[in-house]
Amino acid sequence: MKILFAAAEAAPIAKVGGMADVVGALPPLLRQMGQEVRLALPNYSGVQEKLTHAVQQVWSGQCMFNTFRVLQTILPHTDVPLYLIDHPCFHGGGIYGGDNEDWRFTFFANAVAELAWNFWKPHLIHCHDWHTGMIPAWMHQTSDIGTVFTIHNLAYQGPWQGRLAQITWVPWYMQCENAMSAGIKYADRVNTVSPTYARQICTSPYGEGLEELIRAVQPQGILNGIDTDAYNPATDRALTTNYSIDSLPDRVNNKIALQEELGLRPNKHTFLIGMVTRLVEQKGLDLLLQILERFLSYSDAQFVVLGTGDRYYETELWQIASRFSGRVSAQILYNASLSRRVYAGCDAFLMPSRFEPCGIAQMLAMRYGCIPIVRRTGGLVDTVQFHDPINETGTGFCFDRYEPLDLYTCMVRAWESYRYQEKWANLQKRAMAQDFSWRTSAQQYLALYKSIVGEI
């Protein structure tokens, strides 16, 4: 089966959120399963510097009154052919943001459609989020090219139909509010990145205004996985000391090293909480800021946060770090290696999300023996089970209501549980033993593809 992935991100060459991990990990596995998979990505500034194979122009086309080039190479550390859609609009700046974001990604989607029609014709195109939402609408009357549309985050829906009509070709039959709804309405199959999120977005609290349309299409929930080879504490070169579930006591060396690296008071007995996230409201930052100082005053815990985002949250976290010198570290930056050291060095990992389509970080944290503290929503429900110390079951600490007191209580419960080191070690081993590999999810995607194009 010939499958073309089209997305705004793909690890390891263009990554902002969890979509990049999905798009970077799933195609190589599908190729191992005998499918002919290729990937299309915008040629952002800096992408070619991260490539490990030669780049050559293989085609050029036109859309939206502009000419674009198609460069072909290989996605690093894989055998996946990579098409880079090259145009000056992708040069300079970051992946997202800017006044022309809606134009840039609509142009990308249009270029991918031209690529599929005129250069490399797949049996289906796997589209990801609003950035490629127009592709299913354009392919709706192309009977020999199927489409799958994956919702990673419903909160971002792209340009409205009026704006789309100004900048690109909108089919006469398309009746949609925006690019996201176009992908949902016209794709042959729609899925989300966790079963719980698939159910939640059918309701008004999570549907972002599209719940009626989503209920009509009944999306399938397929849980994301993680690359268990790339994220392996036994072989990870970013760590001070490698360890496994059988050598868990060695893990403490990473904790001391992380404390020293970030200016925290080194103490292997201090409860250390980590957070690697985009600093946006969705991730529960508003809850955290209401209770963090109270929690630090009540306990002897330490806290480290790594990430960038809204200036308000960045500033507030900087100020808390200055008031709790030696106990709080605010790393307002993107650093992939440091994120791995946070997973390996912290005792607990905080994700108090308002909503979470799937979440990758909590699975990575458990892979490294870092116990998640999460709100029960979306993919966090599907991946983290409540810790029951009496029956020795569960893998983390959970709370339900999106309230500051509930988060505070959950963090205190985790801090108190940490004092019982033998039970905490058993909790770590249960978390590390979870299987979050991509193989099961890849089989589900393959079944989804076959339901569209049959056995090819």
C-alpha cells in the first residue's frame, strides 16, 4: 500500500509538540510492516542542517499563484523517503506563528495535493491536524486516493472558510466552518490520538464547537506510542548514568547530576518534581501558579520546569524560581537533551492538563521511572492508572476536577508517598514495565487504512 503522510511537524527535524513524535515514529514502523510510506513536510529554515542524506530536487509545481519545489531526501535514522515542500514562505521564523501562518499551511496542503495528483500518486494520504485539513476536501472527488485525518489537538482549527476562499481553491461542494472541520467532514476515516479523547470531543466541553460534526463521523481513538529504542534509560547518551528496571538504584546519580546542573540543592532524599511542557493554558499552568508556592511552603520538595510559551507563564515561573532559590528552576527554553535528564532525574512528572488529546510526556516519564501526577482527561486516562499503595497497583497519581485544591491534594499525596521508598521503588518498576511501543497502534492504523483501500 502506498501511503503519503502530510504534516506540519516530524521528529527529529521539525518538532514542537507531540504530533512530531507520531509523524516521526509511525512511518518507519509501517515500512517495516511492508507498506510503502513516504512523508511530506515544509522545508523550514534549519531542516536541511539536520538531515543525514543528500537532498535533490525531484519536481516542481504551482498552486495559489506560486511556484514551489519538491526536494527529496531520507528522514534521519529511518528509511522513510522525505519530500520537502520548498517555498520562501517557509524560510525564516519558527514552525508556527506569524501573520501568514494560515496562508503558509494552506499553501503546504495545496502543494501536497498537487504532489499526489501529478508526481507520486499514493493509495491514501494520512493528514494531520488543520494544517492539512483541506486535503480531504480536495481529494473528495478523487476516487482512487483515500484520506485519513488525525485530530491531534482540536483547539487549533485554522482559517475559516471565508479566508480560505480568499487564498485558495475551495470546492463548490465544501460547506465547512474552517480547515479543521473540512478535514473531519471529508476524510474517509477520522481518528484521534487516544480512545478517551475520541469520546470527549463528542461533547460540548471538549468539542470546541465541532461536537455535532464529530458525533456524526464517530472518530476512532488510536493511542499514540513512543519510540522505546530512542527513549531507553539503559542506552540514552544524554544521561549521567544509564540504568534499567533491574538496576533502579543507579538512577539516583541522574537526580544528583540534574540538581547540580540546574542550581538546585543536591539531596537524593528531596522529592523532585519535573515538568516538560509548552507553557500554555491547556497544560494546566493556571492551576499550577495558584498552588505551587503554597505546596513549596508546605513541603521540602523541589520543582523544575522546562519549556517555552506564553510570556505571562514564563514570567510568573521565573519570579517563583527567584523567590525559591535552590528549590525551583525555571528553564525557559527548548532543550531535547535536558528533557531526557528531567525524565531520568526527577521523582515525579507533573501534567495537570485542562485537556490532553494523548500526551507523550507522561509515557516517556514512566519509561524513565518518573512517576506521573496527572489530571484524568484524554490520553492521560488511557495511560496512567491510579496508584493504590495497599494493593500495590497503578502507575501514578491522578485527580479529576480541574480545580487548584484537587491538584494541590494530589501533589501532597505524591510527596507523602515518596517517603515510603520501598513502595515507591515498586511503583517505579510498574511504571517502567508499561508497554507504550508503537507496534499495537501501528496495527490499528494499518487496519484503518485497509478499511479504506482494501488489501493491496
